[in-house]
Amino acid sequence: MTRFGVIRFPGSCDEVDALQACERYGDAELLWHRERGLRDIDAVVVPGGFSYGDYLRPGAIARFSPIMEAVADFARDGGRVLGICNGFQVLCEAGLLPGALLGNDHLRFRCRQVEVVVENVDTAFTRACAREERLSIPGKHTTGRYFAPPAMLEELEANGQVVFRYAPGHNPNGSLNDIAGIANEAGNVVGLMPHPEHAVNPLCSSADGGKLFASAALEPLPA
Amino acid sequence: MNPVASQTPHRALGLTDAEYELICEKLGREPNPLELAVFSLMWSEHCGYKHSRKLLKLLPTEGPHVVMGPGENAGAVDVGDGLAIAFKVESHNHPSAVEPFQGAATGVGGILRDVFAIGARPIAILDSLRFGELDTARSRYLLDHAVAGIGHYGNSIGVATVGGEIYFEGPYEQNCLVNAMCLGLAPKDKMIRSAAAGVGNVIVLMGALTGRDGIGGASVLASAELDEDEDKRPTVQIGDPFEEKKLLESSLELLDRGLLTSLQDLGAAGLTSSSSEMASKGEVGIEIDIDQVPLREADMEPFEVMISESQERMLCVVEPERLDEVFAVCSKWDVRATAIGTVTDTRRLCVLAGGEVVGDMPVEALVDDCPVYDLDPVEPSEPVYRPPTAKLGGGESPADLLLALLASPNIASKRWAFEQYDWIVGSRTTRRPEDAEAAVLMLDSSGAMGAIAVSIDGNGRRVACDPYTGAVEAVLECARNLACVGAEPLGLTNCLNFGNPEKPHIAWQLTRAVEGLRDACLAVEAPVVGGNVSLYNEGGGGPIYPTPVVGMVGKLPDPTTVPWSGFRESGHAIALVGPFEPSLAGSELEKLEGKLSTELPAIDLDRHAAALVAIRDAVRSGVIATAHDVSEGGLACAVAECAIAAGIGAQVDLGENFALFGEGPGGVLLAASPEAIEKLAESLQPHGFRVIGETGGDRIDIKAGVATLSVPVAAAQEAHGGSLPSRFE
């Protein structure tokens, strides 16, 4: 059974939600940010929230938490890492994912159910999805406008690293190319702004987000 | 020369000469400046409730579900399975009128602390906001920044903002209202009270540094020449949700590990009120050493330290042998924790600085001996409020009126606001705001343990028309919203926002409103478990509308049966149920016509209470797709709102007896399959049940006697949804 580890930074807000979502598909535990190892974790979730109060820049301080060194090593060795919202920001700040998240074009926090299209089903967190599948997942953030310089953007598109794209009319923040989530080149590290952990129960809007955790719970691909 | 400073200090601090003499009598001497500052705050309306305490005794506070009643940081009700819901509403009106972003943010921060101070994890925030008409730049500024402030604090700390209400009326132009309500979930056996106990135990201050924030009128003590000494000026409290998040987590961990004897948040009047109230409840004394308090500014006077309202601080009582463990938990969360005093057996609040006693006051005098005044209510012979400015020219068709009402900011969609709030964090919220009549939060992640429902309501203009009936209606509307999601009321909290109670007509409004609250609470069996009073809300233009805001919490067994506010399918039958006797008095249409009634139709509380139980039971049967309370804008607006939600039209015939836009309490629209509606008829027949139409098509067609209207759903959606955003383009 896949063992998920969900990191808790001071200021994390969605770590318990992520923990509960993971528990639907595997074993899961919280990892305190001061830990230096990942124990026997199979997949890491860097959760949403406002780590370190978003001071300086979202994710800019959390990336220096002791546990992030272990996460970087883990990712380099092909370990599965999912960054959600603030977690996505942390992974970008840590250089584990390319690009950056900027302030929403309307400058407000916006909480809204959005539809995203799965563009790449060959990542650790989309293997259980169908290509072009539309997922209904809530997004909620102030700093979620994906940005990468033109050359990098072109490369990401060419490599298929754009994993999730907002469906037409659903881009809530002005992200370039409607990008909602991206992967590293190897596809073992994925980050997205919408919150799949808040879409695992139809009573709370949708269960579509469960597919990301289900994907991670599949047996890993042979190296 | 500063006119304030030229007064005697006690008058400048808001104390009467008689109160000052009483202080001298209690102390057996004249108070020193620190003691005077402490007394002035403890004997203020805000802390001492001196004009409202007697009235509040009228409210019923006991019931089978009450776990904690008024007097603690928050009230709490039993929700089964060893769990309790703690909740309270509190105002932050005056700070929000000065600095709306920080005022609203710290209002949220304060109510969150009240809830986790009793050991409950905050799970939901609701807000009740009042501003002047959106035609003015000031009102738009206040709304914009207050909403952003609420979002900033609630979103950043990870507590869902699940509902609320916003009204716009002229009398709130100078005095906006920002009332924040918080709900928390606690295992009953982990809850804690604030009474200090155990002589020799240590007083520990946790959280942020203490600065000069919010040192209000007492600044006259800092300097006789306030004008010439800029850095002694009072500052607005600034919120830091990250600090509070750490404080929240560390407090709950400390409680979970059983390391605290008592816990209290620092709110108004800071260390002064928290320490004296802890000592009063525990019938002990407290000694505080000012030199130990970690300061943000080095040169603070002892009295400033005592009354600072710096945010994100908590005070706890710890047994000496557990101190190291407490410090370890706080250190884990990067929360500052400092021993600043001890529990004594003197029943005095003793303040030390530089090794000397700088203040020494009997706790009883501070907390219990605050003079309590009788109100002098007189029903006004003249209208208190000018009628609102007319927005309609006259001669509009019913269709035009419907669109005008839907676009009126009081009725228009508040999506613009609530999309700025995180309503999903915590994985309990089963409906987006506006998706159901009340917010519904599951008690566990599957919903198997049931859910709680919560609603916050209060239409100040209707209370202005008739304080007794308007207050009754606020309670009934909450109860009706709960019934619409199948919830049984367990308890309520209220915030009484009024003008100056020393004026006879305001005293009359307050008295009648409290009497209305009492009668309605008894009728719907919802005891008051806590609340807050905000008086003296009078700007240059006169008093605010009298605004009792009611927040009610209930429980429902099965969240899967919760209906939606809007129509779900074409071909559903639409029924009206409840003792609904609409009238234009106090209605939104009357407001748009520039009129203000001076009375509302009387209410038969027993009929309403019986109907609410029947509606709740019908909803719990699980066959109802749509349940929508008929409120502002009357039946026509209620039908339109149901249609707007999912773009499903309706054909409705109200018969001869119902005005299209008349308002009044008691009406609920239901929609379900025709078979389901037929089955419900039997149980709901005694409660005014009648089928009035069916869903379908892309128009809203309504007949009421000779009056008819027909409006495309898309036009209604545009009017309702576009109104607020258009003010901020």
C-alpha cells in the first residue's frame, strides 16, 4: 500500500484535508517541517495554505525548511511529489518545478470551482486519468498566475510538462497558456494550483480530485 | 491646548464623577493613573455592559443542549458523540469604520481566539456586514476593504468562511457594522474554562509582542499634549493571521496534552480584562510583573502594557511543574511564551514594575462592582429615521420591479464577496454560500455523524420599523433557514448593534428588541449561549438602524438530504408552505419607493414554531430538491432566486391573496417531483401548504391575481449577479 507523507509547515492550512484525501487511497501521515528525513514514505504531498504567513513571497521561506532538502533528494531519485497551491509555490521556489506563480491578474483571492483538462496522463499523479479528461476541482488563491519566460514555456509545452490546463473560460487568475499545473521532465514531481484534496467527496462538490491520489497509489512504473 | 486633556482624567476616560467616587471608595484612596486606566476600561460599556446587563438577563440561556452558556469566552452546545460546537458572534464596528481592512481582519482574529480559548478548533466563520448605500465612494471603500480583511485573516489561518449577510442602508454610512461569528468543534472532555485556579500557579503570556496598539482614550494619560507628541498617538490594531495560526495550533496542542489549568484570550483591554476576569471567575488574585512582558516598543509605560490591545495573544494558567513542557510545545510552534505572573490568594489584581507595586485593585471591584444602569426607554413620538431616498420613479411594470429588486444590493448576489473567502478548507462544507439556506458542515469527513447548520441574520431596517417584531423576525429567519436544511436549532448567539442607549428612544429600541429576541428564542427553543453588545453606534447622521444580529446553530442527521436554494430540475412542482402573510411594510420595495413604515404586522409565534418543525421533518425525509426562504423582495424574488441558481425557469400562480413583492416571515418555497410534493401535502397541509406552480423553461412567469410578470431567466441572472461586481469595475 502506498504510504503518503503530507508536510506540515507553520501556516499550512490544507494539510489535514490532504491527509484525509490520501487516506482514501493509501496510508498517510503528517511530516513536521523540521524533520530531516522522509521515513519510509512512497509519495510526498506539499499541501496548501500560507506557510510562514506567505511572508516575503509565497513558498519563499518554506523551501528552506529542513525537510525540503530531503524532498529534493527524494524527487531527484524519482520519488513522487505533489505540490498543491502553496505546495506548488514551494516546489517552484525550491527549483523542483520550473516557472513561478505570480499574483492573480485581478489581485483578489478567488475561491471557485474550476474545470481543468488533463493534458498529460504519463505523470505520477495523472496515470489514473484519461487524456483530455475534464476534472472539476476548486481553486482558491491570491497568487496563482503561472508564469514562465517564453523559451521555457515553449519547452514545457513541447515536453508535455503542462499537466493540467484550465478549461476554456475557467482560468481564474490569468495564468499563461491557461496552465493550472505542471510536471518536471521526469513526471514524478507535479504541482497545481487547484485543490484536488478538496474534491474527493461528492458531498463537498466533486470527487474528481481523487484521481490524482489514486494515480499516486498505483504501483510505480518500473524505472 | 487639547480639549480632551483639559478635562479631568476620569472624565476624559469616559467615567462619570459618581463612578470616579465609587472607584475611590472601593480602593479606599484615589486611583493612580494606571489604576484609573484599568478601571475606565473594566467599567466601560464594552467590558462592563453597564447599560445592557440588566436587559440581557431577560434572554433565555438554558436548554437541554447547552454545554457552556454566557460568561465564558464562547458558548457551546452538545452535538452528540462526545462533541460540542462552540460559537459566538462579536462586533468590530468602530475599528472597521476607521480602518476597514485591519478592523475586519482583527474582528475575525478576535472571535477565532474566543473559540479556541475554550479548547475548540475553529471550523467556520460567518460575517454580518452593514454599510451605507453603495452609491457613495466611502461605502464601496468600506465594503471592498472589509471583505478583503475578512478574507485575509480567515483564508490565511485556514478556517472556512461559510456564510454571512450584507445589507446597505443609509444609517450605516458613518457607522458600518462588522460582526464576525466563529464556530469551533471540540471534544467535550477537552474543553476548558477561563477561571484561574491554584494559588502559586504561573501566569503565562503566549503569542505576539505587546505594543501600543489600540490604546484608545487612555492615551490622554500618556501625554497632556497629545497633539505635540506624535509617537504617543493610539494606533489601530494590526492583525497577523500567521501568528494566530501558530497560537491556535499551540493552544490546542497544550490543551490536548492537558498542560493548562485555564486559558483566556486577550481582546478588548488586553491584559487588564483577561487577567481580572480570570481572577474573578476563579475567585483568586493575580500578580503581574510588567517587566516580564515582552514588548515591541522599549519605552512603554506600565499602564500601556496593561491596556494594550496588541492582537494574537493568550493568557494561560500553568502548574509550575508543567512549565517546561508548556514552553517546549510553544517553542515547537515558534510561539513566544513568557511567565509574567502568579495566581495569588489575595483576590486583588496586583501590578508590579521595577520591583514596585504600581497598581493594586480588588478584582471584585473591577469585574463585579461596575455600576449597572437602568435604561429609560421612551417610545419615540416622531420617526427616528428619515425615509430612504426613492430609487423608483413610479409606474414601473411588475417585470421592471422584479429586475430592480434583484439588482438592489440588499438582494443582489453576494458572490463577489464570498468568492474572496475560502469556504472549503476543513473538508466539511457541503454547500457553497448561496447554494443552501444555511451553511452545512459535516461533523466527520463522511457525514455519517451528521452535520451542523448555521445561519446569521438580522434585517436592521425592519427592526427600525418595529423593534420587537423585527427582532422576532431575525430569530425566525435563522430558524427557518435551519429548517430549510433539515436542522433542529440547538442554540444561538447574538450581537446587539444599537445607538446611544442613554437616549430614551434608543433605550426603547434596545428594550423592545431584546424582548422580541426573548420571545422568539423561547418559541423556537433556541437558548442564547453567548453574545456581544455594541452600543453608541451614532455618526454625524444619527443612530444606525437598530441591528440585532442573530447567529443560530442547529444539527441535522444526514447531510445527503440537504436541499438546495435553487431549482434542480425541470418538471418539479413548486409549493409554498408556512404562515406567510406578506405586507409591503418594511419591504425592499417600500425602501426603493422611498418609504419607511413605523410598524410591522404582528406575529403568531406558535404557528411559526409549529410550521418550522413540520418543514424540518419534511426536509429530513430526503425528497425535497429545493427549499428557499421567502425574504427580501417577497415571493416574486424568491421564485426568481430559485430560477437564477441553475438557470431553470418557473411558471407560478400565486392566486388572489399574495402580493408579488410583499414581505413577512414564515414563507418557504419547496420544489420536488410532483409525486413527492403530493406526498408532503398531508403533513404540511396544516401549515398553509399549497402548490403554486412548476419548474421549467427559460422564463420566470408569475401571476398574482391581476398582476403578472414574465422575465427571461437570463435577464434575472444578469440583474442579480451583475449588480455588485458592476460597482467595482
